[in-house]
Amino acid sequence: MSQSKSTSIFSPFQEELFRTLWVAAFISNVGTWMQNVGVSWVAATLTTSPLMISLIQTASSLPALFFSYPAGVISDQSDRRKLLMALQVFLFVVVMLLSLFTEMHLLGIHLLIFFTFLIGLGAAFTTPIWQAITPEVITPARLKEAIALNGVNFNLARAVGPALGGIILTLGGIQSIFVFNAVSFLFLIGGLYRWKNAVSPVKSIEFRKTAIAGLQAANRSKPFRHLLIRTISFTAFVSILFAFLPQLSKYEWKQNSGQYTWLWVSLGIGALVGSYLYGIGNRYLKATQLIFFSCELVAICLFLLSLTANFYLLLGILFITGIGWINATSMMNVLAQQYSPTELKGRFLAINVTVFQGSIALSSLGWGYLSELVTTLTVLKIAAVGMAIGCGMLLFFPLEEAEDVSSESVACADPLVQFHLQ
């Protein structure tokens, strides 16, 4: 029986369209993680200001705060295939322009933030639409397995991308990473071009009425509201890691670019391992408990990161952080899907992405300002304690259990990912 179950997980690969888009998404995910790591390191070399460095994370996430929900509404009324292809063309042009400015030695911290914002804008529209197409590119009987494989896709890319990015950064410079990422969008365009039988959009309804209906429904859903509160309590504090890892690596831990990329690799491998450990935790823990223990684990890791500069200890701590991070976000992601009515799923998921990314964007900015007043390591301690207390208090307000949640139904891909099938 276990053999059969194991085989069924890979059954979506038997369908050519899913296989093609999965490979294209993996290449794009690798390119995205390469660029994320490269841009963060370059930002740390262009300025020593914690605020300016944190603005990179804010610029990447802020567009989702304003545009993810409109994108979710649009995705329910548009030809998703054509819309996604247009978005990939936009992102290709933006990243190639970024590469051109780098080649001309015109790239400064402000221009880097501007281009990061444009890329985040494209991602804000892309992510909700990607989330909505999975049922269209796979047979219903294989949907859960497809979601599980998409989680593997993202976490493999999170491990491979930083390592490959570090090698390319050392050998060819940041411009080579930009070019690779730009080319990766062409693979997505090619995969989408081969999708000939896309589902026709539903009859157009007035945008304003559709958007308001989704917001009202989400507000009436008590479980969904409580889930969003947990999302904020987690992402508002964990965002400091993604915003300040380059700052910590270069100035606090005195590391080079190669060591910095290995920190990301360790975090990615931890997330990959954590995506499989999720199944074990889900069998023995309720959703509220799993999120609580995962958040507390990440809080402990954040505090430990502020106490040591030993490279090998940092690798171990970030590995464990990845496990906690992916378990918390996976459970939140599954609950978001379970709490979303079928007819409103696109809008509910878009709200979830908006809250997730918006919390990261605004909190990263706040951590940046605070770091101008006290040391980055002190801010890291504050974030760790804040997460431990905040997530602990929410333990007294249990979430409703999602039905039929298994290790195979986990997307394992948090909303930070920008180009994957969910």
C-alpha cells in the first residue's frame, strides 16, 4: 500500500501539460531564488544602511498589498493563459533592463529598489493567477498529488537557486544572474504557449461588485479571519530574517558572498526536509498546535542567530529555521484553501497573499527604521521575543480543523514564492 501511495504522488508527471509547466516553473523558481540572493548581497555592498537594505524586501512585497486582490478578481474573469504570458513578457523586459543598467555601471541602491518594485509588481499579479490554474492543467483525481509536487518544486528551487546563484555571482557577476532569470521567463512563456485548451473565462461581472462580494464574504468567515491574524503574527516577525540576512552576513558575521549563499542553501534544504516532516506532524498535532510549535521553533532560531557568528552553527540554525518556516506556512496555506468557498477561492487566496506579503513589506520597513536606532542583532532579539509571545497568545484561540488534510495535500510553497504552480 505504501508503494502505491508513493507512486501516486508522481502520477501527475504522466500528463504532458502538467509536466511541461512543472519543469518551466522549476527553472523560473531557480532563477527567482538566484536573483533574490544576488540582489540582497549587491544591496549590502551598495549601502551600509539597514533601512535601505530592508527596503529591498519592502519593495518586493509591497505591490502584493495593493495588487494581489485585484489580480485575484481579474483572474476569475480573464483568459488566464494569455494574461500569464503577458506578465512573463513584462518581467522579462524589466529584468533585462536591470541587466543593462548593471552592464552600464549605472546601478545604485535607489535604482535597484525601483527595479525590485517592478518585479514585485509583476509577481503580485502572477501569483494569484498561478494559484488558480492548477485545477485546469491536471485531472481532478490527481489534484492533491499535483499540489504536493508543486511544493517539492519550490523547495528544490529554494535549495538549488542560492547555490547556483553563488557560483554564478562569483564567476560571472550579478549581471549573469539577471540574464539567467530573464531567460527563465521565456521557459514559462513556452510552456504556456503549449497549453492549447485553457478554460474560457466566466461571464464578466462588474469588477467593483465582484471585489466587494469577496471582501464581504472573507470578513464574515470567522475561521478565515482568525487565520489571517496568525499569518500576521508570524510574518511580521519572521520578515526580519529575509530583510536583514545580507546585512547580518556581511557586517555582523563578517562573511563573504560564498558563505552568504550557503546560508540560503541551508535554509532551503531545511524547508525541503520540513515539507516531508509536515506529514508526520500533521498526523499527531492539530492545526493550532502545529502552527504554534513551528512558530516557537522559528522564534528560538531567530534568537540563537543573534548570539553567534560561527558559520557552521549558523548553517545548522538556519536549517532548523527552514523546517519551522515551511511547516507554519504550509499549514496556514492548507487552511486558507480549506476555509475558501469554491466560488470565491480565487479571491480568498488573493486576500491571503495580500495579508502575507503586506505584513512582510510593512514590517520589514519597520525593522529597518528600528535598526537605525539600535543594532541589528538587538532588533533580531526583539523580533524573536515578539514572535514567541504573539504566537503563544494565539494558542488560546484555536483554529477550526481543516478537513482531509494530508501530507499530499500540502502546497508547501509559501506565498513568498513568485513563480510556481500551486
